Amino acid sequence: MGRCIGILTAGGDSPGLNAAIRAVGRALAQKDIYLLGFKDGFEGLAFDKCEYLDNSTFSGILTRGGTILGTSRHKPHKMPVGKKFIDMTGAIVENYHKHQLEGLICLGGGGTHKSALRLMKQGLNIITMPKTIDNDLAETDTSIGFDTATDIATHAIDSLHSTASSHNRIILVEVMGHRAGWLTLYSGIAGGADVILIPEVPYDIKYIAEAILRRNREGKKFSIVPVAEGAMSIDVAAKFDKLHKQKAEAKDKDAAEKISDKLAELDRLNSGATLRISQQLEEMTGLESRVTILGHLQRGGVPSAADRLLATRLGVECAQSIIEGKFGVMMSARGGNVIPVPIEDVAGKLKLVPADDILLNAARNSGISFGDC
């Protein structure tokens, strides 16, 4: 077949993935390099589920959401086989060489980049592109899917304004974002929210109630409150910080794993915080409160023009890097440019909303409450 590159999409799906696949394939075809697509993320590479992609495959997929390759969250070293989880890294390496691949393109978020680094250490040529609606990947300004998800969440908030004002209600909108609040922050500001709750800014319920009652006294009888799914109270945040500190100071692996279990349990207990906040606000304000959970709606639909353009630019630059034989990097969107950054600098790191973020401070200065004062 000649020169051949593998490609897969892993983790949660994001609008714009197909645009990226298309861009890579079309650019590589100019140099007669074949593209072999692996199905369902790393699972496809482990179990050799693949197909060659060509111009007929790319036709009409620019505007499609999801991913034509399918995806999964399965990790190379922890792959479900029957009722067990098995390390399939060896099988992945074997299939990589079986198909005589010059390299492998991985499109994904945080988990995908950790898996990509693991495969790099096995001697595979890996190159990645950033994909996540949470926009929490390190070393890139934005990721494929974030713009579309922001648009969807913003439109949802826009739609809820009319019912909130008609019934004089508090409307809480749960937005995706387990560790990072970028999606909630952007859509909240764009949607004219009154209170925004994100994981990076722990809240005190009394301050949220005060902000809503203040609006009520000013004659504004409704409030819109976007809540990141990972938002947490000051008390819960303190418990997380304490456990993370204990884990960092743990003297052995067993002790660290026990603390990890406690963190997971605390995380589970914090899920459903939006519903609890709703109930608390009803009691504290005397106003009706309703919750809308956007869920996977945010991942769906047609990719925005911005995501199509981003995916196309990243895909073409990814192909160019492959043509030049440069691997071990993620194609990063930086200040209007596409910059290759080492995968080691991305894997295992989160990009959180900093306290001095320009939009965060703009929101504060415009009167939006974050529940912390």
C-alpha cells in the first residue's frame, strides 16, 4: 500500500472530529500517504478493527457531528475483555507494526493524551490533536468541540430566559465541566446569566441567595444560574483540598490508593449538587426553582464554523508534521497559530480557569455573582 498512517478518535465525542479526520486525510493524500482508521478509539487498535479511509469516505463529513470512526473511553492498559480488564498495550504495539504504520494520530482529551504518552514510551510514533468540549487541555488556547458546545449551552440559556421571566423563577442550568468551568463561564456570560458556578470558585449558598434576593428587590423577578457539573461548596472544596494534600504526602502506594478511593467517594457524593442548590435556594429565597440538565445535548449537533475551521487547520498542520517526520507532539492552537507542543507537556495536566482570567473578571465587574462573595 505504500506509506500508511493510523488515526483514531478516543474519549467523549465532540463536534468537529470529522472535519479533522477529513483535513488530515485530504492533506496526506496529496503526498500519496494512506490513512488507516481504527474503530472505537484504542479498542479498534487493540482488536484490529480498521478500514482504509479515502476521498469517498471524506465526502460530506465536514458538517457532521460525532465521529465516523466511533469512540470509546477504553484505555490501552485497561481494556474490557469479557468481565475483566486486561492490559492490551502489547496487542496495540503488535497491530501497529502489523500494518507497517509510520505513525498514529490520536484525537482526544486528557485521558487520550495520557494513553498516547504511554504508547510513545512503547516506541510508537504518536501525534495528537486537542479535542474536548470542556476546553481543559493544557498547552492550547482552545480545543475541537468547545466552540460548538458553548453555542449549544448559550442557546439553551437563551431559551430558558422566557420561561424564567414568565413564571418568576430561578432556573439552574447544569452545564458539562467536571473539573474545569470554561464551558459554564463562556456560555453563562454569553447567555446573560445572573449567577455562574464553576469548580474553580467554591460557592457559599448564602451569597447565591443574597444575589438573587437583591435582584428581586430591584424588580427583577427571575434569575438564570448556569452550574458546572463539578461546582462545589466551600466546605466540599476544603475536604477535597485536604485529601489531595494527604495523597501528595502519602508514604506508599497503598496509602495513596486508599485516599484516591476517598476522593472518588467524595466526588460521587458531590454529584447532583445542582439539584441540592435548587432546593436550598427555594428554602432561602421563597422563590420557585427549576433545574435543566443539558447533559449530552452539548456534545451533539452540527459543528460550528469556528470548530470546522479549527479542526481543518489542526488537521492540515498535523499532516504536514507527519510528512516532515515530526512526531511526539500535539498540534496546539496558540494565539491564532498552530504550534506543536510535546505530548509530555500535555498529558496528565489540566487547564483550569485562573483567578485572574480576563472573562472571569469581566463577569465579576459586570455584576455577575460567582457565589463566593
